[in-house]
Amino acid sequence: MKRWFTFAALLALPSFTAQAHWASPGYLELKQSDEYTYAILWKIPLQAGKPMAISPALPDGCIEQTPIKSINTAAAVVQRWVARCEYGLTGKSIVIDGLTATLTDVLARVNRLDGSVQTVRLTGSEPFFVVTDSQDWLDVSRTYLALGFHHILAGTDHLLFVAALLIIVAGWRRLIATITAFTIAHSITLAMATLGWLHLPFQPIEAVIALSIVFLAVEIVRHNRSIRLNTAPGVSLTYKWPWVVAFTFGLLHGFGFASALIDVGLPQNAIPLALMFFNIGVELGQLIFVGAFLLLTTVAGRLSMPRTKWIEVPAAYAIGAVAAYWTTQRVIGFWAYQT
């Protein structure tokens, strides 16, 4: 049942070890201070330790009024400057140069003088947007839904955790209970961290998230060893009550989701709406992954492919190796950034 997933995990090992997320999103904010002047914040994601080759192109008539000031962080380069646009921005297009050559996206926000906000998500297939004089709830919902959906499917660490749970859990009721527990847990901490009700350092949390995947991989190996040696199988908490483990670690994974959302921010006039649809996007992506995994195993079963338990061990080793690499990488990155 798990053979196809095992092969996929082993083949994907080199690309997975490159990084847990394909690329963090970029962020462009234009805050209007008078009819023609905008304070600009531009966050450039890092890829392999270097800023990505993307940059915003403002409409004709926009000139820099202050020099660009850059600050390097652990995950991005943040630039700030002030621009004056003699013809305004309403009805004009803003383009992210170089975005078509990447796999990342950019969240762009325009904070208008009257307090209203326009938020859009830009991708390689659509690297530009037109500044409008208003934005309705449907635009906000669509933008944050897509952002959450993209984040979960690009976050291979979260997906490998779910995959390990799917290997462990047997039976539909236990599966539904486990996935529901994981969903409830990460939804709680996603909301609390994003709204500022709970503060934890995100870099150590990311390392612990990778360690949670190592934990599940070890549990799979131990369980299969107990079967092979004819000792009492399934005695661990993970196999007895997988929903408890899923809920506990789900709280940590929620902080991982929140870190991406905090990076791009929430529209102040639609915080609950944006948060809700980001979470819906995450859940849709997760359900699609779970559905694809179950479909794969169902097809394998109907083809009478071998379903021996030992085939889970190579998958567990592949998952654990990737997660161990991420754990080491994130701990080293955290300590390097602190010093």
C-alpha cells in the first residue's frame, strides 16, 4: 500500500533537503501619506542565502524622494524608501520584475489615505496589478485563500508530517479524528500568533517542527521493528492515540503557518476575514494532499501491490533523514543569526 509513497519519498530526497519551503513570499507595501506621496516597504525573500532577483517597477512619473535603506534579516532583505508619483497611483499598474522566473509569489498592499486597503497576490503568471480606489471583501477573501493554499502545498515540512501520520493511522475513524485534531490545533495557534495574543520565537519553533517529523519517523521504525521481532506492537502513545500526538504537534505547526502570515501581514480593515480565508486555504491544500495520498494507496491496493509492513521502513528513513537535515539546518541558522 505504501510502496509508491516510499519510492516518491526516496526520489524527492535531494529536492526536499534543499529547503522546507520552495520560497517565502515577497511583500510590497505602499502607504499613502498625501495625495502623491507613498512610503514603500519591499521585502525580498532569500533563496540559497541570497535575495531573489525580483523588484517592484512603479508607474511612470514616480520618483524616489529618499535613498533606499536596506536591512538584512534571517529570511529576507527589507528595503524602505519614499516615492512621489506625480500622477497618483489609482488606475496605474505596478509590476514585480523578475517574478515570472520564480516559483514564489508576492503579496502587495496599498494603504490609502482614507484608511482603506487594497491587497493582492501576485504570481509568476500574473506579476502585476492595477491600483484601484476601493476593494471589496471578495478580493480580500480570494487573495488570502490563495495565499494559504499555496503555503501549505509549498511547505514540504508540513506535508511530510501529515504523510507520516497517514502511514501510522489505520482505519477511517482514526484517520478523521487524527486529521481533525491536527487541523484544530494548528488553527488555534495560527489565530493566536497572528493576532498577537501569543508570542514565541519562530526560528526555534521551525526547528522543533522539523524535529516533530523525526519523532514520527522514529515511531514508524520502532513499530515495525516490534512486529518483526514478534514483540507487542502498537504500545506507543503515537499508535494508541495518534490524534493526541497530532494535536500536540499541530499547535507547533500553527506557529509555522503564522510566521508566513505575519510576514505578509493582514489588512487592518478585514483582519478576521483575511485570517479565516488564509486558514481555509491551508485546510483545502491539506485535504487535497490527504486525498491524493489515499487515492494512491487505494489504486495500489486494487492493483494487488504488496502491502508488507516492512515497506514502511524505507519511507520512514527517507522522511526522517530529510527532517533531521532540516532540524540541523534550522538550529545552525538560528544560532548563526543570534550571533
